[in-house]
Amino acid sequence: MPMSLAEIPLGHTATIKSVEGPRAFRRRLLEMGLVPGINVRVITVAPLGDPLQIEVRGGQWSIRRNEAKQIEVEAVDVAKSGSGSASARAAATVGAK
């Protein structure tokens, strides 16, 4: 079920479906690699709820909640997809030993 990036709970992963908004905004995000099909994870939310810190392709960005509302995503079940951040995979590997 599609939703905005602003609706994804802390620590959860989602797949980008589309980027809406003004042309300059879309272009900036697309040039930085936030393209449809890429997984993004919400890492931190500021105490007052804005901005969000997200992880995209191994890098971390801060994005305003109003901007995140313009990014359509679909929630990902990390257990089924086998994806996730490198740090989460490393933690799982260390815990398994």
C-alpha cells in the first residue's frame, strides 16, 4: 500500500515508488540517487518531529517532513527481502556467532 516517506516508522525500510513536487526538488533528489526502486530507511527523527534522518544507498541524509511527504514509498518487509543497512546486517551477523 503506497504511503509517503513521512509516514514510515522509525527504523523501518521502504522502497521509493515516485518523487512528487516542484521540478527543481525532484531533480535534486533524483540526482542524489533517490530514484524509484531504491530502499530507504528512517534512522532518526528529531525531537520535534522534523527533520527525518534517512539512509539511502549507504549514505545518510536529513530531509524535512514536508519534503518527505512528497516521496511516495511502499513499506518493505526486511525479513522477506533480505535487504537492510550494512550496519543492521553486521549486527545480525555478530549476534549469530
